[in-house]
Amino acid sequence: TYERDVLHFLAANLRSGDVFFDVGVYIGVYSVLGAAQVGASGRVISFEPDPMSQVMARRNLMLNGLLARVRLVAAAVSEHDGPILLDAAHLGESTSREGSGSFEARCVRLDAWCEESGIWPDVIKMDIEGGEVLALGEHARRTVEHARAVVLEVHEDRLTEQGHDVQRMLDWLASTGKQLVALESRWTGNFNVAAVVDR
């Protein structure tokens, strides 16, 4: 029952041998799914800044026998490279923390990370609790254009509070050559959207 439409979308769009970027891993639900779908010839790159979530995700991948297919990147995805101070209270209700305190994390830009690593995604899932406007943009264009499918959780209320234009972000996503498709799951202040190459 957990975000069934997102799970079904990813299961339908991930292929054997794919590279799957899971941006905002939490306990690894989508990394586990991705690692199972891409098979032994594929790869999952999981970006997660929270050390507690990293431990839980690693454990769940190990329990499912999938850890060897996944590279855990201890970093947040944003508009710059370097350190950032994250507040646990703003990581969302699904955080593995108790909702208090802060910690320093590393930030990476998607295009810069892909260029440096030589790894480019076929499918991207991004759920980063209101950080999506900063993670997406011209510093991520090549990465998003490379992917044939993207699933994005839009934290509409939080983005609006921060002064961001949600529609402008969605228009940018569409400008990468993809068709936007609304997914079923929607709750107060949040919704999921898929972006797929129209072929």
C-alpha cells in the first residue's frame, strides 16, 4: 500500500541493466525495488545525506541480498557542491530521526557528480522533502535529459513557504523533453508526478 502508484510506475519503467538514481533514500524502499528490477547487470546509485537513514537502508539492502548492486552516496543533491547544515525537523515525517537536532552533510550537483563518476541514469526517483527546486535546474539538465523516466515527489506546501514557484519547476522538468504525468498518490501539500520520454 506504500505509494503504490510510484512503485508500479518504477517497476514498469526499470529494465535489466539500467542505472537507477534513488535521490532521497530514507530506509531504502525504492533502492530495494530498483536493485531487484535492474538485475545483476544494472546499478543503483542511492543519494542520502542522513547517516541514520544510510544505516537503515544498508541493512534493508543487505537483508534482501541486494547490497552489491547499490552504491550509497552520503550526500544531499542540491544546486551546489560542498557542506550544508540540515535540520532533522525538516526532513519529513518519514525521517529515521526523532525530529530534532541538526547535522552537517555534503551536497552534490547531479551533472557534476555524473561527469566526475561517468555514471548517468536511465531512471530517477527524487523525494527530498522540499529540496527539489534546488536539486533541479540547469546544473542538473544533462542528468535529467539522459534519464528516460523521472518520478518526483513535489512538496508543494513547503516549496510555496520557501517562495518557490512550483509550476516553474514543473515547466523546467517538461523542458527536458519529457511528458508530465500525474500519479494517483496525493495528500495534503504533496503530490507525485512522473516525467517520461514520449516515444
